[in-house]
Amino acid sequence: AAGVIQSPRHLIKEKRETATLKCYPIPRHDTVYWYQQGPGQDPQFLISFYEKMQSDKGSIPDRFSAQQFSDYHSELNMSSLELGDSALYFCASSRDTHTEAFFGQGTRLTVV
Amino acid sequence: KQEVTQIPAALSVPEGENLVLNCSFTDSAIYNLQWFRQDPGKGLTSLLLIQSSQREQTSGRLNASLDKSSGRSTLYIAASQPGDSATYLCAVRPSTGDDKIIFGKGTRLHILP
């Protein structure tokens, strides 16, 4: 069965650089969530989209932006990267808010 | 504000034992509750989903229960195996208009061979 695909799996960037993370949800899933997980931490909600519109926003820095495209894939853009942005970034998708959410394998971002 | 708490934070048990992980949430207005497994540095694997109208779900050696009115869920693992060692996360989907999944901090489980 198709799963949530995230790319790249690993990314190394220098401070002040920009990074773009991509998420391809399961087909026919129109809801996408982005999470950040620091070492030893639980996943922290960043932002969500439903039918290509932002549906909720969490503790996402102003340096980050995200969008969902017409084919339902989503991108998380991170600018002016800081050392503290180093984390695992997860994307999840679900058919709607009532159904099971499936997570991708994550993108490990390392800022040096 | 919905908060999810998991107890214990860490647990070590000998192989073969049955065990229970606990999850509590402060607001009973939820669509569903989901249990996930996470291996170190890896992604989140969905184990069981319980809708708010359901009391329990079973999958193999796993059984999850939900008492929405008291804000509690348990994950029961029967006949534990070393391969069950991982972090188990509980998460709820609020039905109050928030479109997010709210996680607990997880229980780190170690099964001793």
C-alpha cells in the first residue's frame, strides 16, 4: 500500500541557509500535517492543510512557511536556518480529521 | 487546551510478561485516539486507532481501550518480546475545531531478553 513519502530523508545545511522539505500524502488524502521532533522530544505540531488551505497553525517560526499544492503534495520552506532547527520533520496525511493519520519516515535536518 | 500525558515515561520488563501503558487527556472532545510506535530515529508507525464512539480495538498482541468520559486510554501488550522495545506514543484528534494531532511525550519500553 502507498505510504506518505517525504524527501529528502536527510539534509545538512549551514546556518542562515534555506531548506525545502517535501511531503507526498497517500492518494485521496486531502489533509496534511507537519511536525517537528527534537532529540528525545515528542512531535510538536507546526501546521496543517485541508484541501490546499491552511487549517491550523502551531508553534511554527515566522522563518518557516508551508503550502499544499493542487496535487495535494506539501512543502515546508525554512529560511535563515538556526542550529536549533536541527530535528526530525514529519509529515502526516489522513482522509479527514476523523480517520487514521499516517506518518512518513521523516526528514532529518542537521544545521551546522 | 488539550493536554496528553503518558505514564510511565519509561518501563523495563522481562520478555514474556504482559504490560499496560497508560495515556490520559484533559478534554474529552475528541474524534479519535491513536497509538503509535517509534523506533529510535525512525518514523511513527500507527498501531491502533480508536474512534470516540468505540471502547477498544485489537490487533494481534495489542489491545487498546478508550474511556472518553474519564479521559483515559490504555495499551495492553501481551506476551512481550524484545522486538517490542520502542517508544509508544498516544495521540488525540480534537473535535473542537483544532485541526491537529496532539501527542503525549511517550513511554520508552525496553523488553529484557
